[in-house]
Amino acid sequence: IDRVQLDLYFLTDSFVSNGFTASPAESWVMEIFSPPYLFVDGTRRVEIQSIEWVPQGSKDQFRPERYHLKSVNGSQAYYLFHSRYRYNITLQGLPVPNRRCSSKILNTETDGSLVLMKLGSSTHGWDAAQKLYQLQFQFIGGNVIQIDAPSARAKDVNLAPAFDMLYFVDCRDKPSHSVMVRFDDKADSAV
């Protein structure tokens, strides 16, 4: 490190060094990533406001007092999903209907998608564990969508009992802020 000169002076068309021009082995480059969706539709962004469990009668294996859908740790909320359960998700900040977004009845093919993204484990910039899982949903009125968790056990559809980020991507391809969700049929609480 004694041979690396960090006091480079930049001019308009080239740089002038203090006698040593070799660069260090590491490339210290800072990039500011600005994804295109940040510039769509101003500052409007869909928010997942709440998630509620919908009881389905005798099919439910867990009693409501034992099943804790939402757990809060500090200021972060975590949700627990079970296979074969139904959930209502309330959204806030949906886009104003126009030619691209339906006007009266929102439909799932053109008006958004609901995606789970598994948190990966990165090593040297390579992440083989990151997965996306698209959930089927339907709008049931206003800004509420309803999902049925996978009918098979979570592990049968390759959903590990771990935390995933749940996003709603609206009809203008702008994702919501993520909500942490855990699919685990054996757990009674998210954390």
C-alpha cells in the first residue's frame, strides 16, 4: 500500500498523478443505481397496508388464539402464512385508472402481480438461492386483494420455511415496499 498514491488530481480531459500511475488491485467504484420504476408516476407508490387471515370454517387446522398472523419486532412487522389458508391484503396508493390500468374491475392479468422473493445468501457476488414465486390473487373490492396460499405444503412447491419479501407490482410495473412474510406450516408465530 506504500506504493499506491491516493492523491490524484483530476482535470477536465485527463488526470495528473504525483509520479505513480498504477492503480490498486481493487477497483473502488461507486455507483448510484436508479431503477426506472422510481421515475414512473411521480412519488406514488403502492403500499401493503394490512394482511388479514380469512377463516374458512372446519378446514382450518389452527385456532385463531394460537395462530399469530402478525408479529412486530422493533418497528418491523413480520407475517406468518400457512399452506391452504386464505388472506386478504389491503393495498394503498393504487394508480388512477387509465388506458393501461382497468377502469372499473381490476383484473389480475393486466393490473398487477403479487410476488414473493426469497432472501438469498450471496457469496462473492453469486447468489444461487434467490427465488421468485408469483402468487395468484383476485381483487375482491376496492383496494383489497385475496390470495389463497399454495394448496400443497409449502415445501412441496419449493417455498422454504424462511422469510420472504412480499411485493405487489402494480399495472405500471412499480413495486410496493416489501413486507416480510414467512411460510411455515409448523410455526404459530412469525418470529
